[in-house]
Amino acid sequence: MRLLRSILYAAIFYPGTALFVLAGISASLFGTAPMRGVVHGWCDFNHWLARHLLRIRVAVQGQVPEGGYLIAVKHQSMFETTEMMRIARTPVVVLKRELSDIPLFGWLTRRYGVIVVDRDAGAKALRAMMREARAAKEAGRPVMIYPEGTRVRPGETPPLGAGFAGLYRALGLPVVPVAMDSGRLWGRGLVKQPGTIHFVVGDAIPAGLPRDEIERRVHSAINALESAA
């Protein structure tokens, strides 16, 4: 039954995503707000499919505050990339270039607001990332980053990528850490498991801390659920 549900999810989600992308591009002709509304509708669409087809529920402890924050999120699956858009309310997302280069989808992400990271471009890419991040800060939108840099398996607690500390220093914003455990249910394979995915929003960590301290505190906070993995 889990295999059947997972196949049905994929058969609906991916064609549905294509339709949402086309709708978002069309909505962008009428302004930013309608386009963002379509993007948020796509995130709600995935949430609905996960709950009703995959029997995956979401439990959120705490709340992401409104205003200018750097949101640092544990990364174990695709699921949190859409669910955090619902939890964080219109964040600008730090996104790897491969995703931003996907035809149509990538164009829509750029219109929505992302900070593109090119891992192979070195210092030039880092400067561009900082410019885009500062523009997001000036617009009053939170910036969301997955500081581990890539998806990790449940129980893994790698060090934070170098880009996080640079972004923290450049923006001068407090950090809201978010722990979550999606990898227990949403693995890299086709079959998803039913159950509850937990998100724990930690207390805000102030701006201006030394690099070793902010990395230690964020690393601890986003891995708060790993002992239960």
C-alpha cells in the first residue's frame, strides 16, 4: 500500500507542479503578489498530497517570527523545501544554481526571490550571493538557508558550510534555527512512510557573534531532534 500511495503521489505531484509553474508564470504578468500566491498554492498542494495520500502529518513547535531574520534549517529531504515556505511566510531562499537553471521552474524561482549559489564559481559567486542577500534584507524579507549545504541522512550532523558564516556576518541579522526530522519518512527513494514530521523552531540567536559561537549554537539547534533519529 505504501508503494502504491507513493506512486500515486508522484503521478500527481510532478504533473501538478508543471501546471503550477505555468500558472505562476502567467500570474507574474499581473504583478508580484499574484505570482507569489501561486507559489504558496503549490506548497499547500504538496502539503495536502503528503497528508491525504502519503498519510504524513506535520507538527510544528514554536513559530518563526516576522521581520528580518536569517532562518537556518536542517535539510534531510525535499519535503522541508516546500513546507518551510508555508512556515516561514515568503522567505528569500538560498538555492543552488542547478535548481535555478531548470527551464521555467528556475525562472519562476528567480521571480519569487532566491539567492543563487554557484558552488563552482568561487569568490565571484559569494559576492553575488551577498548582494542578493542584502537586497532581500532591505526588502524586509527573511532569508532562509540550509546551512549544511546538502541533504543529509537522519542521524548525520555534518559541520555547517562556510557560506553560512559569511551570510550571517554580511547581513547582521539574528538567526532562527529550525530542527526537523523529515528523513525518517521521506527518504531518497520512491517509497515514503506514513507518520509525523516534526519541525522545532528554536529561539532566535542574536547577530554579531563570533564565527565559532554562532556555528556551534546553530549546529546544536538544528540537530536538536537527531538523538531521536
